[in-house]
Amino acid sequence: MGPVYYQRLKHLVDDKVHGRSTGPLANLTRQPLEGRARKGGLRLGEMERDCMIAHGMSSLLRERLFYASDYYTIYVCNRCHLPAMYDKRTVPKCQICKEEGSISKIELPYACKLLFQEEQLFLKKIKNHFRNFLGQNMIILLNIVLKFMKVRVYMLKIIIY
């Protein structure tokens, strides 16, 4: 018999364990941070999502990707389909229509809310820019595009409810 050789593994299980229920969030998107060193969340990728859909785990998927990530509530006017102002001390009120009764509560990801705000800001900047150069016809066209944005928020409300 000869000598027995063995090697010690550098990668130990205790160094690899990673999981969390709650933890730090990114300031801009309100989504969990990435990486074990920053106490971030585990990534649920596209293939994992597809696997969950195939196995009929839609409730778990909604909970993991929406409620545990960047859940946000917004109030939208049913008449003009624009976001309504809401103060916890008062009832939600639309600043455009001045209505209080026809306001709907919508649950959506915070990243989706940011996208809608950026699109509205971008379209308003384009509208102001073209007002100076092209006149009334372009303003009418951009008003149609802005109305489409309002309809898209309304359609999102229908999909969620």
C-alpha cells in the first residue's frame, strides 16, 4: 500500500448558502438588489418563469415577481384615465376632472409606473417642442398619442382586474 492523497475543497457549502425573505431595495426601481455580498435577492430568470407557468404555478409566480418585488398601488380616474392625487387623509381626487367618486385603485409594478411617467414626460416634451416649429396639425396628432397613453393605462386596469 502506498500513501493516500487528498485535497481540501476551497468552496465550502457555508460560503455558498444564499437566500432571503426581505432585504435592501434599489432606490430607483424599488426592486431587490443583486448579489449575495449586498444581501440581494435571488434571480428568477426567464426559463424558471416559463417552467412555473408550465406547471400551473401562476399564484406563486405573481407573488414572487410582483408582491415580493416592487408592488405599487396607484389611483386612476375612470373618466380621463389619468393618475389621481391621493392623500391618506382625504379621498382620491382627479386633478383634471375634479371628480372624487369615479376613481379606481390599480396594482402594478413600480417599474411599470416609472415607464408610464417617463413616456408621458417624453411625449409632453415632444409636444412643446413641435408647438414651436410645426403648428397646430402636429399638436392634434400628439394629443391623439397622449390619449392612446391614457387608453393603455385603462387597458392595464382591465387586465389586472
